[in-house]
Amino acid sequence: MNKKIVSALLCLILVVGCLTAVAACDKDGKEKLSIVYLGDSIGEAVAGPSPLEEKDNYGYPGVIGQVNDYYYHNRAISGNQTKQMLAFINREDTNAAISASLIKTADVIHVSILGNDLLQADFGTMLYDREVKGESETFNAAIKGAEENIAKIIIRLREMNPKAHIMFQNVYNPVYAESKLMETSVKEKLASVGIQPSDYRRLGNELLSRLDSIVPDYLADHPDDKIHVIDAYAEFGRIFDEDPERGKRLIFVDGVHPSDEVHAVLANLIQNKLVEIGLASEKD
């Protein structure tokens, strides 16, 4: 009887293994790819997609996963700065989220980070100081810290997964004349020295272009043909320049996060890159 039970269990294990192997393939028999999302609230898609319970359908992480029939896993965390993300990827698996294992086995690692390194460091005052005083010690410190953390993040991700394509999505400029990101006190200080609301977007561009140079600057010194920049900054700027009213609608009501439309824009940028590197096919 025991031999029969053992034989039955072995057969069951073989059947489950075969079913798992089949499930890991798409309808054409190709192995399904996996993508893991890391970073901040933009990557987590908890603000912007509306209604929130539909974020898998409207947020770019879910859109990319569904369109390409990928296994997709979202491990981005709202509020994360680069230092928190670095700490996160340095942890081994301790719960059912198995984040470290997902990173180690992913075909694509998508990262949305850096924005909070500025937003949580008094963004408006940095704008004022750089324009009026010529520099901002707060801004310089934020950039220095972000540069150090990004270098460590890239090194750690490569240690964990030497073969994955890594996509760093840069930070778009959400600032415009009526931007909620600009506090009243900062607007008053800027007005007192002759800086008008029409200048706000230019000031934001100056800060964010420097922030967005961090990853390309690192890659210039440490080339890696499987690390890519998803240029949200350039695409958002193009849309805003062509149609400022549409550009304003791209920003969620909180003045920072992307609206449903921006998630579509971001999904399109990511999809184009996936097609370019041969990990997705063009969709009708």
C-alpha cells in the first residue's frame, strides 16, 4: 500500500510539473517573460489611475503586463526615495512577496525613482534659491545623495540579475503657472524678485534636467547595453510645448502624479522600448 501511495504521489508531482511548465508558456509555446516594477508611487500606480481599483487596467505597470502577456509583479512603494529603494533591494526574501527572488529572475526590471529625492527636500525653495541666489545647498545635497544611491542601486541590481534589461524611467516636469506644486509662500517670494508664474516651468526644467542626468551620466562612465532610459521628461515636454492645455491635464489633481492619460503615454514609451530590444511585438 505504501508503495502505491508513493507511486501516486510521484505521478502527481510529475503532472503538476508538466502543468506548471505549460502555464509558463504562451499559446505559441514560447516561455512567458516576467517584468518587475520597483521605485515610488508613480511605479506603484496608486495615485493618478482613476478609479483606483482599476489601476491594473489604467496604470502603466498593469497595461504593459497585460498587453504583452507577461508575468508582472509590482514592488514599487509610495514615497520611496533612492535611499529607501536601495535598502529595499538589499533585503533578502522574508515574506510571501519574494521581492528579491522576483528581481533575480525577472527578464525586465523597471524603475521609477528620483522624484521624491527632490519633492521631499522642499522643491519650491530649491527653485527660489537657484534662481535668486545662483545655487541651492539643499538641491546640491539632494543631487549628491541621489547620485551615490543610483550608483549603488545599479550595482546591486546587476549583482542580483546580470542578464535582465533594466529600464530607468526619468522624472517628467509637472510644474506650470498654476501648478499646485508651488506653495503660496514660494510664489510670493518669487514675485517679490520679479519672477512671474510664466517662469515656473522653466525653473522646474532646470532642476529636473539635472536630476534626470544622473542615470545617463553614470552609464557614460559604466556602459551597459541592457540598461535603458525611458524618457518621460522629453515626451511630457513635447506634449506640453505642443498643447499646454493638454499638458496641464496630464497631471493628476494633486499637482504631481500622472493622470490616466500620462499612464497611457508612459506605457507607450515602455512598449516602444520593449519592441526595440526584441522583448515585445508591435501591437495594432
